[in-house]
Amino acid sequence: MEISDEKKGIISIFISTLGFSVIPIFAKLGIDEGYSSSLLLFYRFLFATFIFYFYLKLKKHVFFSEKNIKYKIYIGGFIYSLQCLCYFTAFKYISTSLGAIIYNTYPVFTVIFSYIFLKTKITIRMIIGIILAIIGSIFVVYSPMTENKIIGIILIILTTIFSGIYMVYSKKNFE
């Protein structure tokens, strides 16, 4: 029985959502056990490399080409790594729930960077969304601040900025 493209898409979204939703939990557990963010990321990327390799082999897909290899190395090796390092390190200082809420404001930076670098038109709906995301984040973050919490929030904000850059750079170089 052939699975429709729509069902494949739904399954892919579910698997992706599940995978990304457990990242902060595993990061926090590892950090609480004394592992460094760098070591956790090394194992995460090693595991992902094996899965990705076997997936590409199974599909007989060529991922790299001479044309776009430098962009993929730059995005994956630099921007995404910085984003992940900030994300994992932030969990030394703040809860995973707070980190996840703030991180999920990354579309704000994606819209801003898209406007600056891709000349994407910003609609009134986007502006309203940005304002609501910022106001919502302020309500979530507002509580007695400690030095550690401030460090964690700054790291998560850097994570959202790197995510915005990652999204815009990917769109610019791979479409």
C-alpha cells in the first residue's frame, strides 16, 4: 500500500516535532549530570550523522554538490553550531520550559532578517505577530532576575538570532 505524500508529510512533521521537543530535556539532563554542552552536541551530531548517512544511502540521494557545498558547510558548521551551543549552554542557567518559550520567538528575527537581506515585504499581520511575541515573552520572562537567569536568557536570545540568520541564509542560498 502506497502512502500519500500528504501522509508522509504529516508523519515527517510529527517525527520532527517529537525530535526537537526532546532536545531541551536531554540537554538539561546531560548538563545536570555534569556533561559539557560541547560534548552533548558532539554526541547529538554524531548520532544525527549516522542516521542521515543511512537515510541518504537508502534513498540513493546525493546531498552535496560542488555548487552549494560551501554554503552547507557554513550554515551547518558555523551558524547552526553556534545556535546549538548557545541553546544547550542556556540550560545551565534557565529551565527548559522558559528556554523553549523564548526560543520559539525566532520567527521574529527571521522576519526582520528577511526584510533586511531578502527584501521581503513585512505585512501588518507580521507586525502584529512580532508585537504579540515580544509582549508574551516579556510576561513569561518577567520575574525576579538573578545573574544566572540573565545569562541564560541572553544565550537563548542569541539562539533565536542565530536561528533567524540560519533560516534566511538557507532560503537565500538554497532556493
